[in-house]
Amino acid sequence: MKKIKFKAILPLLMILLFCSMHAQKKSLTADEKIYLKKFIYPLKSFEPNYPDQADLKVLDTFIGNSKIVALGEVSHGSSEIYKMKDRFIRYMVPHKDFSIFSLEAVMPESYLMNEYTLHGKGDPKIFLKDMRFWIWQTEEMLSMVEWMKKYNENTSKKVQFTGFDMQYYEGALEQMKSICISTGYPQENVDNFSTLLETITKQTQSKKSGRTAISETQKQALQNHFTDFRELSNKITDERERNRFLQNIRIIEQTTDKSYMKRDLYMAENIKWIHSQNPDAKMIISAHNGHINNHHLKMGSYLNRGFKDDYLTFGFAFYSGSYTAFNPGSGDVGTFPAQTAYEGTLENILNSLDIPIFILDLKSLKKENNELARWITGNEMKFRQMGSTVTQKEFRDTHVADDFDYLIFIKESTNSKLLAK
């Protein structure tokens, strides 16, 4: 009998090993279920005004002394996810002393909402509309805002409403103009700056590349304006007003230097700025799963590096249902059926536990490094990832245990409810 050399079969063995390591987990054994349930904390409801908060007391342990807690979302258009965030906020603000809420929305426009939540000034529906994206123009977001306003009316410990995105410059420019007028800055210079920004924006939109389209001459002209504005800031006597003016300059710098990857870097920078203005405050961040996670070059990775144990993440997942999204084909925002989590997805496995709503403690699960949980702590799995646009491919390979500290599972999602126009 002819002997088979080990070297000849080594490549085949490597292929088989790779395939076994990356095979999709389809179901749990009885022992795996029992072990996993040790790290699961059922929740009674996602309704924000649910009267019993006893199930949320586990957050005291999970959050500990962390100063920045990020609440994710697997889709920008799930009603239940936003309601659950609202419920968490209503617990974390009075019980864990969180005093800043920060949204994945343009920073200058978001601060206008702060005037409403703190002082009752203006119309919250208009402020949500001015944040540009339909994502925030929902009944669920308005519910959060109204609760913050009501809470602030009855306490000396106020909660602020802020935003940290930088996709548009118009709000920052408008807020800068009032300072320019009050300090006697030449109107001609402001007009030239505004025209330059409009030109760069039109160039960028025509290219459709996701990157700012800007010439070297335009870059230099922008830098000259930025230098002049920073010198102008020395005339602003109020420190908070000066800091806000300088941050608006920075927002415009970020906007004119944006790309798909840089957006996460700049959002993390803006969160750090908000924190620097309120160094003793605790922040709740609301953003997509894809931003808060620990992937390289994602917002969460920058925050994790900067804040370390003070940064904590809660990802979200759902099994089936519907969601609100933008349809590029029609140009409209509507309701779409979500793909029911199929065999081989993490959501399908979590649904097999027959617990409709729960928190999975990934942090402790990963720390124990038990063989019974290696299927989730050591491997990638198919996991739902959607944004603001309807998508055909809802599930992608994801290392969930590396991405989040905790995962909130909700069995059924329904579409977020758009505010009446």
C-alpha cells in the first residue's frame, strides 16, 4: 500500500480546519442553552412608560461607573429599538446620574433642540426636521425629547440634548454669522466664505464619490478663512460662546474634509469635545450599531481607545418584523418587511431561547471563555446590519462578542412612526 505523505495532505487538513472553524452555527445543544442563559437578563417591556423598572436594575451593575454609554441600533427605523432606548434613558438619567444625551445628528442643529429641552423654547418638531434626516422625525424620537423637557422642568439636575455628527455645514455657518455681525467682522468676508462652501458642496455632489471634491486653491482659501475666524474668536468674551464658535469652525473643517471613513473619526472627536465641555458629566450616546462598535476605524474604536473602561456599548438586534427606510428607487421613505432571521444567524439562535426581550452579557461571556460559548465568543456569525436605506442583504458576517459589551435582543420589530408633515 502506497504511503501518503503528510505534506501532501496538509493543505487539505488546513482547508477542513478553516471550514470547521467558520461553519455557521445552526442550533444550540441543551448544555449550550443552559450555559448561555446564565448571561441572559430578561426585560419586561420596551415601552418607555412601563411602570415597573425592577428589570432595569441590572443596568446598575452593567454600567457601574462608566461615563459614556453608547446605545446602538441595528436599523434606523425600528420603533421597538427607539422605545427601548427611551426606556433606558428614563432609568439612567435619574438613577445613574447621566446628564447628556447625544444623538447621531448634526451638532449645531441638535443644540437648538437643547433650548427646548432645557427652557421650552421653540417647536421640537421643527428642530427634528432641521436635523435633516427623516430618521429623527418620528414619534419615538419626539417621545424622548418631550420626556427630557418634562424631566428638566421638575429637577435641578438637568439633562442636555446634543448631537455629534458633521455631515452638513449650514447650521454651523448660520450660528457663526451672528457672532460675526456682533463683532463687526466684514460682511464681504462672510459672503465669500459662504460662496466658497456652496461651490465645494456642488462639486462634491456632482462627483458622487462620498469624498469632498476640492482643489488645492480652494483648500488654501478655506484655511485663510479659518485662520481669520479663529483670530476673531479672541474678541468673544463669554468662554462657552467662544468655545461654541470655535467648534462650529471645526464642524465646517470636518464637513469639507469628509469621506466615508473619516466621518467616524470626526464623530468621535466631537463626542470628546462635548465631554471636554462637561468633564464631570455622564453621556448617553445614540447611534447605529455600525458606529458604536469596536471595529478598526469605527467611532467606537476611537472612543474605546480614548475613554477605555469609561466607554460601554449596548448593541441591538431583532428577529423579525418590519422597519422604516428610504427607498432609492422611489425616493420615498416607507415601511418594509424585514427578513426573518434564518438558520445560521445569531438572531435565529437567540430566538430559540423563547425569551422575547433580553440583555445578553457578552462582556462576561467573553471573559469566561468557556467552550460552551465558543460559537459566539470565538467566531463570526451572520448578524443583521441595516441602516437608513432599504437593503436586500440584511445579514453579514460579524464578530458580535468583539463589537459590543452587551446585546439587547427584541423578538419583533415594527416600523418607526413618522411625524405628520
